[in-house]
Amino acid sequence: MDGLRYEVRPVGRVASPLTDLADAPRQGDEGAPEAWLVFEPEMALAVQDLVVAEQVIILTWLDRAQRDVLITHPRNDHSRPAVGVFSTRSPDRPNPIGLHRTQIVAIDGLRVRVSGLEAIDGTPVLDIKPVLDPVGER
Amino acid sequence: MDGLRYEVRPVGRVASPLTDLADAPRQGDEGAPEAWLVFEPEMALAVQDLVVAEQVIILTWLDRAQRDVLITHPRNDHSRPAVGVFSTRSPDRPNPIGLHRTQIVAIDGLRVRVSGLEAIDGTPVLDIKPVLDPVGER
């Protein structure tokens, strides 16, 4: 590495009935429950224009992941050959940033409820971005 | 904030003919050029299974962004009302992580060439992930 480091600061946390990694689905569309994103009070202005039904991408920091893993068995299936982590969605990777496409289903001030989210309770939230519309509708 | 911080470590850099922010398109499908991702040597195992033609998502650290911006005018158009940054794709946001959907067009060892990338030359690369196929094809 070239030695540069950058610091990410959680803007909120996931509040979810998923509390155990072993129970978490591997992807959000594999039976993950709805969850709340609970934003920090100083994020009020950044959050204020989110709207129900919007498709969004959530970035999380997967704080239970192992950062020194470079190859892994896809979906933890040891009958499949190990492959480089950049060819997988494994949480174990050098920068364990979770990427979750989901939909806003409710908003209550600093709390934003989203559809199928496979991140467990307490996972730090780094960012939320709109899904981009086609060029011309932006 | 709750005070927790996490450290991201670049796994590579963007090498691009785009050297000036003023020339960068706002999104990758708005005329952005091909670019190389130049990975660090210690990432060789993580990179080894990437393949040409694969659709991938690249995460970058937008190191020129302003992190204290909470509201912004969409597409820097001051005739449009300012909105919370979480409703925009502005690089200026608390954690300036760039999200780029692109396609691998060539691979040369630790150098991976991708289609339309709006990040400027030198931008730190944090991660590369495959675009997920529908459930059942994973």
C-alpha cells in the first residue's frame, strides 16, 4: 500500500431484528427483513429530503468482517474453489464496505425504514445515495 | 456522532486521462473515458479472478470532496433548490465514497481497465465487487 489512510465516520446505525451473523441472509433479496436506519442528529439536514418509495443504495461498514482475507470460497461453500475476494461479495475484504440496494418504506424524523437489508443490528451506516435514473431524468 | 471511526486503506489508484475535476463528467455514462485501476502488489490474490467483460462496481474515495457539506444544489445548478446530500450523488458528503458501475475491458496483471469512469487520475480505489446476478445464478 502507499500508506495513505482515510477515516470514515458512521452517520448512523442499523436497527434490525437480525442480531446474529449466522442468521443473516447473504444478500438482501434472500429473505432479509426490513430495518431502520437511525441517523445521528447532526445528519438532519442531509436526511431531510429522503422520501418514501425511493430506491436507494446504502453503504455500511461491516465491522465484523476480516480485512486480511484475499481469497475466499464463494458463499462459504468449500466445495467451490477459492477465488479472489474482488470477484465475490464476501464481507471479508480489505475495505469491508457493504453495498445494499433497497427501498425506503417509512420515514420518522431521523429514522428511515428500508426494505430487505441483510446487515445485522448495530452495523454502522456510512452513506445513503439515490439510485440513478437514466440520463435526462436527473 | 458516536465517536467511532474506521480507517479505509486504498487498494489501488485510478489512472485516467481525466486530470482536472472541472473536466470530469458528473456520472460515468455521461462521456467518461476508459481508465485503468492500478492495484497495489499485495492485492494480487484478491484481483486474480477478475475477468474481461465482467460488470463490476468500483468504490473510490473522492479525496477532493468536502465532507462538511449537508445540503447542495443538484448538479451544481443554483436555479434548483438545495437538497440534503443523501438525496443526491454529490461527491460532497460526510463519507465521500464514489460508487461507479462499469465493465472490465482489459486486464494486464495488477492493472484492470474499465469502461466510462468519471473519477479523476489518482483517485484512491477502495474496492471492486461483481454486479449481482439474480437469485439462483449466484
